[in-house]
Amino acid sequence: MSLTAPLDPQTIRQRRDDNPKLRDRDFASQFDITEAHLVAAYVGLGVTRISADIDQIFPSLASLGEVMALTRNESCVIEKVGTYSDFHPGKHAAMVLNAEIDLRLFPRHFTFAFAVERSSDAGIRRSLQFFDAAGDAVHKVHLRAGSDLDAWNALVQELALPEQSGQIEVSPRETPEAAKGDPQKAEQLRSEWAKMTDTHQFRQLTSKLKMNRLGAYRIAGEPLARALETKAVDAMLHAVRDQGIEVMIFVGNPGCIQIHSGPVQNLRSMGPWQNILDPGFDLHLRLDHIAEVWTVNKPTKRGEAISVEAFDAEGRVILQVFGRREGDRDFRPQWGEIVAALPSLSDATDDNSSSQTTEAAV
């Protein structure tokens, strides 16, 4: 089933003029359209519809030079500055692999694509924006001051579609999958989990047992999975910064996962947001969206791969954090110590129970 926008492109543009300070995502939500509808409304007015074929687009992105790569979900945004070198195509999954821009791309989710030129106080801002079938942003490429404009113009000309319509039809959003586990298979889960030699085997295991990530965590128990307090994520970020270690932070959506590998240097809280504002790397995390946190231990032939993983109230992954690998080792002792010190959810529950018991006794 396809859905048309409740507003035509001209009405969208008029309402956008009336609300210039709203971010695109917030504007789209307020007026019950998708972000893709908003961008498409400006086709012919600084926006060009382009091919959404990853294998056609991504090998050419390195020609743009230094750009900023952005991926987000409902609760977290990651931004990295670098170049799109070392692209690896794939029918089901493609990759960009370099020190700055590290992506896992899932082509079936790239449905709409646009080249956007937008005037601002700082001049014309240029970006490539990719959306899924529901009209939600999958990934964006923002040009910077030093980007190659000749390469940009050639790229847009090469990728432009013959049909330049401002009307698009989107599909209904997929309902997030709730936690799915089977307590009757708990022993089999634990046994096979403990025998893993690679983190990628976990997905195969849960699929075989007809579980998903969060459902498996809930029934596995320690030492494989430990539930943490929601405040543990912020505590972890501060500990990583204070101890100066390097981590791998994974942020994504169904169509793209973007990875930061390196330190966390500058943390700045603003309302519900915790922000990392480092040279070449920004991350913006809604702490109030975190509903469930787990520390997870996956054995590998290189050692233990220990992660801290945050989920929203609907069971979607917000972000995952691992200690950065050292050579041929997955395990970093200092990262393991940070994670071990994070507060367990059971501790908070026990404290609350003790407090209530004491009050009752008094």
C-alpha cells in the first residue's frame, strides 16, 4: 500500500516558509508528512531527484573530497567528517571502510534519493539525502567548505532521474519488533552462545532459535547479559572520556549503521540530550529515550567482545558501544573494568525494596 502526502508540494513550501526555524524532521512530524515529502516538495527549486542505487552512487562519493556523513534514528544522531573511500558493494549489504567514515549499508532500504542545495546565512549548503520506502531518512552526505564543487555538479548531472516530480508515494512504516524470546530454549541459548567464536554468529543463533537480540538478552542471564540502569549509558560515556580509552560506537537504522572508532573527548549536556562534540565527530543522544540497557559478553576467538547496548521503549536499538579492538584482540581490560563498574538494574531494584522495607518498619 502506498500513501500520498496529506499536503501538496506548494502547501508544504508555504508552511515551511511560515515555520523557518523548525528542523526538517520536526516540521515533517508537526504537519503529518515525512521528511522525504518535505525534500521532494522543492524538486526544481534547489532539489534534484537522483538514483537511489547504492552501487551507482557510493563509488563516486570519494570524488567529493572531505564531507560529513550523518546517520540517525529516533533517539541518536552520529556525524563523522571524512571521505567515502574504500567502498565495497554487496547485494544485501555494502560497506564503506576507512578510519573516518565506516558504514554498513543495506540497499533494499534506499528508496528515494535527492541532491539538495539550500541557501543559508553561511551560503549554499549542499547534501545528498537518502530515504526509505516510508520516507524516513536513512543516510545523508553533507558537503563542507573544502568539498569539490565540480565533482558535485558532475555527480548530480550523472545521477539525475529523467522524471523530476515533487510528488512521491511512501509506504506505511514497519512496526518495530518487540522483544522475542523463548524461555524454554534458555539452556540451548546459553550453551551455544558460550561456544561462539565470532560476534556475527549471534544473529545466526537468535534466528535459529526464533528470538531477537533483546529477547535473547532478557532470558540469557549473567555472565552473558546483565541488565543495567538507564543512567549507565551516560556514566559509561563519562568514564570513557575520563580514562581516555578508545571505543567503537554503532548508531543506525534499518538501512544504515555508522560507526565511530576512537576516543570520546568533549561531552556537553543540553536538556535531555547528551552530546559528544569532538573534532570530526559529533554524537547527539536523547538520554530520556533510553528504556532498557544491557551489557553483553560475546565470546570470540580473539577474546571477549563486551558491549553496552541501549534500547528505546519499543525495543529498537539506539546505540551500541564496544571497546575498540587492539590488534588481534577483541577484549580491552580497561573497557571491561568500566563496564563491570556500571550499575546493575537489579541493584537499583534491591535498593528500592530495602528502602520501602525500612520505611514500613519505621
